[in-house]
Amino acid sequence: MSKTALLVIDAQIALLDSAWRAEEVITAIADLQRRAREADAPVIFLQHNHSSYKPLMKGEGTWAIHPRLAPQAGDIVIQKTASDGFLGTTLQERLRSMGVHRLAITGLQTEFCVDATARAALSRGYEVSLVADAHTTGDAVMSAEIIIRHHNYALGNLAHPKLSIKVTDSADMQFTWRSTTCGGHAASPAHQPLAQAHWKL
């Protein structure tokens, strides 16, 4: 079986308070957390420490992870300072130590940390599922709705010689499945079937 981790990126009060469809996204992430824990899949939180934006500075009340999505015993919380959740953190070491090959990516903000971390994971050889209805952002140079639709499309169509980002709805996300085998052993990520991108616009 391929081991999957649920990655919850920057689900912090300061970001969710102004996010598009925040209630629906919180509900989707909470359900994914429940299902991941039931399947004994790791639940990993990335928490952003901003250097100048006060609401996201470590220790501020709004810096905290949203109470409806709060980590539970056994979950992992990794703090970060860059949009790329791998940069300057222990994320890759933790994933490697647990034998994780696939990431289900959720959280905020779509065009910043979700995008950067999904791309970084793909480049590091991880299978990536972007959960289409479990990431969000706020209005910026375009509406949040358009930003999210664009990223579901673009990330689902990135070029890679062996892997792709699968864009899936939360209801269809699975935390256990069979991998292909090579000589009776679980296949490495390079030998597993490519995920087919699909999206909902």
C-alpha cells in the first residue's frame, strides 16, 4: 500500500477569516482529517511564521491554527517561513522517516503556499493529490474563485516525466489503495502508475 499523508497548509485564523468559501473549506478539511486519522494516515500541519504581517506572527492569537481544524495527539506541526513548505523545514525528513510517498494537499493560500508546496513536492518525486474543494484564498488581483479555478487547472496539467498532480474532490480522496508491485514488493514512486489529472471548473 502506498502511504499517504494529509498536508494541511496554513489553516490559520488570520487567513481563514477572510478566505473565500471558508466554511465549506473548513468542513472539507475537517472531514479529511477524520478520515485520515481513521486510516492511520499521518496528518501534518504547516504553520506560517510571518516576519512582518502581524496577524501571522508567531504567538499572535490569529496565528493559531483554526480551532475546528486544531491538531490532535499524534498529528505533526511544522512551522515555516517560506511559501514552499519544504524550504528550511523538516517536512521532507519527516515524510521520509514515515515512508510517505503521496501527499494530499489542502489549506491556504491557493496561489502562494499551496501552489509552491505542491510544485516542490512533485519535483521531489512525491505523488500529489490537490484536493480541489479543500484549498482557498482571498480576493486579490483577481477574484478568489478565479484564482482557485486557475490553480486547479494549472497544477493538474504540469509537465513531469514520471508523475502528475491529481486534482480531486474531497469526497473522492482515499488514504489507502493498492500500489503496483515489482517482484512481490511495493513499487517505488517511479514505478507506480501515473495519476490522471482531472478537475472541476
